[in-house]
Amino acid sequence: MTLPTLEFAILTNDSERAVEFAKPLGGQAYVETRSGRDDLPFQALATVVSDDLEEAKHVADVGLYIVCRRIIKPGAARVFGLFGLVHHPDKTHAEADAHWRDVHAPLALEHHAHMTHYIQLSVVQTISGMPIDGFALCGFDSTTDLRERFYTAPPSRAIIISDVQTFADTNKSPRRLIAVNRLAGPQDP
């Protein structure tokens, strides 16, 4: 039996469709929890391992990407800060991605002590949608932890923001979603 290994990240404004698409494929569906957030560039991110590009295109009304999943900190999470990443204009995608993986990930683990789960989805290919270099899935036990205990200590905020500004274009990167994984499973509890 042959198993597909392409992983798609699908951005959509139809949260239910994201869930319906991802569920039979054993995927994940991260859905914005705050109602009335029409200011966000998308309402859901679905991730699936599949070889059916055409079906993925039908769900991806905002964007479709082939991604490489990097599990930085495995663990359980109830709520996610979902951050889109656009590389800094002074860096290439490869340079920004290497910094994100090799420099920022260890800093994130140190300065987000309440983060229970951390995955980087590095974009390998944009099929459609806005130019995005990656998605950070920062998991926490509660919305309170995400909002009030995002940083380990007061200096942590400045350290993280300063580092992000070296590899990401914070003006072009999409706004953060506060999401729940509607299909928590073995990949992303």
C-alpha cells in the first residue's frame, strides 16, 4: 500500500468546510474562536496529508500551500495562537526559514514557558493565495495562558519581538488567529 506524503496547508473562510475536508483524511482543522473577526485574512487553517491537489483547491478559498511540518515541541494544547509568517524583505525565504528554525525556535521554547505545543509549517510551495513563508502553531492549555502568559517574563516580550523583526516582515505577515483544533488527533493533540 502506498501512503501519500504531501502535506497541504489550506486557508479558508469556511471553517465547517475545512473540518469536513480534513476529518476523513486524518488532518487537522484550526478554527478561529472569536466571533465577528472579519478583519482576519482567513478563519481556518486545515492541514492534511494527501495527494489530491484538485480537492484541496476546492476548499482553499484563501490559499493553498505545500508545507514541511517541523514539530518543535510535541504536546497537548487546547488553544492555539496561529501566526502566519512573511519573510523579512532583506532575507530570502531560505534565510528567513533557517533563522526561524535554528535561532527563533530555541528562543521561543525559552521565552514562552507556558507554551505546551509548538509546530512550524514551513511553506515549500505556494499553489494559490497570498505569499506566506510559514505558519507557527503555538499551543497553550487555555486562552488565559495564551493571552496573559504568552511570555515567560517581562524581558521575554522584547527578546521575541526583536528576533521576529530580524527574519519576518511584521507589516505583511497576517494577523494572528486564536484557534482551536476541531480535529485533535495523533498529529496535533
